[in-house]
Amino acid sequence: MKIKYLISKLIKKSRLSSIKNSSIHSSSKIESGTLFVNSSMNKHSFCGYDNEIINTKIGSFCSIGNHVKIGGGEHPYSWVSTSPVFYKGRDSVKAKFSEFDRVEIRTTIIGNDVWVGQNSLIKQGITIGHGAIIGMGSVVTKDVEPYSIVAGVPAKKIKLRFSEDLISKLIKSKWWDLKENELNKAAENIKDPIKFLDSINESNF
């Protein structure tokens, strides 16, 4: 049983990922089966298996689950037809009756320390604030405020992770920009936000 598991794991890993016109920090990881196009990922973040991430900027310390879709294309719904046979670009269908420009693709922004649950869909042009959590299976069609937990179809705010005062202090601290040695010292208090912030403030004096 263990051998079968290892073989299946190896096959899953061996599929590789498709990365184009993108930058990924050396400390971050894109798992196999993922399409990562015109996007960037900062330090200590990871992206799970079988995702599609397009025109997206991802911050540091982010956790992107499996089967997540972020920043995909949009069809022009104000035109007579939404079909790609009427606008520029290569598509699944070959015919072209006209080749008008579509509205420019908007960049999707994922802040720092964001957790996106598996099977989530995030519309292009959305901004996910620092520290936010997107519940699995959510469809995000609007911006998500920092340190909020959202879920559902469409995604709605469930609650804030911390008090507004603590959230303000966490954002102001920009702890995700700490140097490695500073983070090593502060990490012993990672389970207690107040002690964590205190340890950061102490190190600055």
C-alpha cells in the first residue's frame, strides 16, 4: 500500500507546472499541474496542485489551495454577443467575423499572508487584503478587506480574524517584510498576535 501511495505521489509531482511571463521568489513553490501566467509570487508562498492563475500579483506568506482559479479572462457582455468570434486573439473557436479589442485585462491582487481555500474562484481585478481567508469553494466577485474571513457563492464576509485595533497594528507592522533573522526571533510568539507585535517593537529599539 505504501509503494502504491509513493508511486501515485510521484506521478502527481511529475506532471510539472506551466509557467509563462511570471516571477516566483526562490523561497516559494508552484506545485505540478498549475498554470501560472503573467503573474508574480513573493517570498515564502505556495500554490497547490491544478490551479489556473493569470495576471495576478501574490504577496508573501500566502497559501493557495488546490484547484483554485484566479484572474481568468472575461467576455464582453455589453456587446451584442459574448462569443470570441467577434474579438481579437486566439481562442478555442477558429472563425473570426470581426476582431475588436476587448477591455484590457485587470490585474488581480492577493495581499500578504492570505489563505485561499481549495476549489475557490476569484474574479479578475479583485483585491484580497492582507491576512484574509477565502473559504474553500468560494466564488469571490468583490474586493475582500484585510484579515476578514469570507466564504460562499458569492463569497460574503463571515467575520474578522481579530479586533479592528489589532488588525490595524498588524497591517502597520508589515511583519511580512521582516528580515529572516528578525522573523526567527519573533516566530516564537506567532500563536499570540499581541506578544508577536510586542517582540517586533522591542527589536526596533
